[in-house]
Amino acid sequence: MNMYKPQEFAEMIGVSVKTLQRWDNVGKLKAFRNPSNRRYYTHKQYVDYIGEGNSKNGKTIIYTRISTSNQKNDLENQVEFLKQYANARGIIVDEIFEDIGSGLILATV
């Protein structure tokens, strides 16, 4: 049986280790524990999470826009809100586009 440390598993599914810990604590994706109480994950969990044979079509992109650079704080708030929204639903964000007036800024995740 393939076993993965939290860091390995987090990279495989595109989330942070903190997210895995939170999911374990709330029961969304329970980790197994070794005799020394360390978390680990299995290949079956990976397949169940990703979906065997399912390929991801396209990317998940966050797009935010403000009219002027004076609203920079609003732009940051929009980005943070959308990242939290996606994270809460288990959506992996591939890229973030921030648009200020007519000047587009690309911030990759």
C-alpha cells in the first residue's frame, strides 16, 4: 500500500498541509495515524479525492477588478474573499488575475 506524508499528499492534491490538517480535524478527509501518531494518507484516498479516470478540464481562475488604483484595498479584499470561497469548497485555484482600470496584473498561485 502506498503511503504519503502530509507534505507529499498536499502537493499531490494541490492544497496546503494546514488545509489537510483542518480537513482531518473536521472529518472532510481523515488522515490515518501511524504508531507514533503521525498523520499519513493512502493511494486510495488520493484516488477517491481526485477521482480515478477523471481528468481536469481547464483551469480555475479568480478574476477581480477595480476602477482605479485608489481602490487597491478593495482588490485585495476581493482576492482574499474568492480564495476563501474556493478553499472552503475544495476548489484548487490555478491562477489569479487582478485588473486595475485598464491595466491587467497577473498573479499566479
